[in-house]
Amino acid sequence: MADPILIVGIPLDFIFFAFILLGIALFHRHTLPIALTGLAVIIGYKTGFTGFRSGAGLSGFAHHMAHEWVMLANLFLLLMGFALLSRHFEESRIPDAMPALLPDDWKGGVVLLVIIFVLSSFLDNIAGALIGGTVARHVFRGKVHIGYLAAIVAASNAGGAGSVIGDTTTTMMWIDGVSPLSVLRAYVAAIVAFAIFAVPAAMLQHRFSPIVKDSRRGVCVDGARVFVVAVILIAALAANVTANLKFPALLDTLPVLGLAVWAAILLTAFLRRPDWKVMPETFKGTVFLLALVTAASMMPVETLPAASWQTTLGLGFVSSVFDNIPLTELALKQGGYDWGFLAYAVGFGGSMIWFGSSAGVALSSMYPEAKSVGLWVRNGWTIAVAYVVGFFVMLAILGWHPDAPH
């Protein structure tokens, strides 16, 4: 790999990537063409000039994609599959019954966020966010404030931050030999952060569109669709746990989790037909995320700063614009981190901007109005405050206990 071209000391790769993010922030109605154009520019630049970590030219690009394809395929299959899952859940009519179960003031919004938090602790955070978004659309009569959408994403990411089966990054730590108990420490910060952003978001939503009080009584829930949803979620959970405990090497060669989800979708299709009409719009959002993740994987980030709590705090902000999977991979290679802090930082940090996490991208496919960085930050600013406060509360209570550097 050749040395990158520097402009004012900054590698040109990063400047290209920054322009992609800036374009997305300014022109949120054209995110997909911006991401694809930016990716093409970065591929052309690295193929023609600097090469990749795995080599120069087209062969280097091919080797790079051979290394990344499993992660990208998993993301593609999960985002597409969980979109169908959310439609099954919606058509089961469980969301129609939720107004009768939730408090009919702002506390109902908080309870819904708690449910999302808990679901995401044992499901993938994409599924947690989509199920939460589906319920919100029903209980708030289709009018969901962007500040509450940001809170749904934050709740799903916070719920997965302390669980080795709740987020891709924490699963990576588990595969690498990090104890689940070390990751579990992240819940100290995640619960504090949740307490800070959940109430303001729920009150904002209540003022915008309160929970319906005249909910339909005697809603007939479609048991077959509930069964389909359960089968898909159990398949995802079982595949994740089994592969990590019994066949960890398989995770590097096949998109196990995504394949399990789609196997369950197709095997249960005879019970209830999936709503294939959601696929075109979901496909656009999925390709957008994959373009960003692929571009991020090509950045010349060979090392991170020395492991410390200050570095970890900064990685949370970086995760809001830079894919957290390669960041986690670098941190695991480097060692010297307190893994509970890292899990919280890279897991929850992506909530600060809508495209900072796969849960945010998935939810924005359901709510296109969420694709405004300005509106997301302006209405969801409590998430950034919650991130910082949660981090320092965890530091004060538990202290920084790093792993031995590799």
C-alpha cells in the first residue's frame, strides 16, 4: 500500500469521505446518489494511486472486498429481512392493541422506549428499532416526531451496548475472547444515558401527537403472523449464539445471521405471505448504508491513538459518522481498552446522527423525514448530552480497567 496523498497533513481519502458526509448532511433528499458517487471516487482513487491494505490496483480491491463481503452481506440480508419482519409485526395487529396497554400521556412514550431497550438486549438492534418504529406509527396515529425517532434509535443502540448478542460490535468482542461480563458493564452508562434522553423525547412526542386514547377495543390479533415474527427472531438469536459458541470460524466465511433470518422468512411464507412491496424502498436504504460502510472500510486507519478513556470517549463521536465495525476491529487488534467502555462508546455513539448506525438507517427507510442531519441533531441533541453524562457516570462508578495490550 502506497503512502496516501496528504492535503494540509490530512490523507485525501478522509477528505473524500468528509465530502460524502457533508453532502448527505446538506442534501438529505439525495443521499443514495451522493453515497454511491463518493464510493466510486474513493475506489477509483485507491485503485489508481494508493492501493489498499491488501494490495494495489484491482487485485488489491478484490482482496479487500473478499475480506469485507461477509459483513456487508450480513448487513444487506438483515436490513432487508427485518423490513419484512416489521411488516409481519404490523399486520399482526399487535400495534393496534398497544394504545390500550401503554399509559396515555407522555409516560407511554417512555414505556415504549423501555420496551425497545429490552428487546434490543437480546435481538439485533435493527429489529428492535423497526419494531419500535412500527408500534410508534400506530400509537401516535402516524405522526412521529423526529426527536422521538432519534430516541427510538438511541434506545435500540443503548439496549444492545451491554449484550454480546445485542449488537454486531459486542458480538465481535465476544468472538475475540472478551468476557460477556466485561461487556455487561456498558449497561451502567447505557441506563444513565437512557434516563436522560427518554423523558424529554417522550414529552416532545406527546406535545406533537399524543398516544391515541380511543384505541380500538377487542382487536383480533393474527396469531399466525405473531408465530412468523417469533420464528424469525428465534432463528436470528439461535444462529447468533450457536455460531459464536460452536462454530466461530464459520462467521468469517458465511453471513450466518442474515441467512438464518431469510431461511425463517421463506420457510414461514406458506403461513403468511411477506409484504414484498416494502423491498424497493428498503433496498435503497440498504444500498446507502453498504456504500457508507464500504467507503469507511477503505480509509487508511491502520492504528488508533493509544488506548485510554479519553480515546474511547472520542470514538463514540467518531462512531456517529464512521462505521463502528472497523473501529471495533482495530481496537480489538490493538488491545488495552476497557471493553465495557468501548462497547458503550461505539454502540451508543452512532445514535447521534441517523446514518451513524444500521438501526438509524433502517428506521429512516420507514420514516424518510429522518434523513435530515440538521433536524436529527436539533431535535435529538439530548442524545449527545446523554452519551457524555453516561460515560462519565460509568467512569466515576466503575473506573477505567483496561485489558492488557496485545
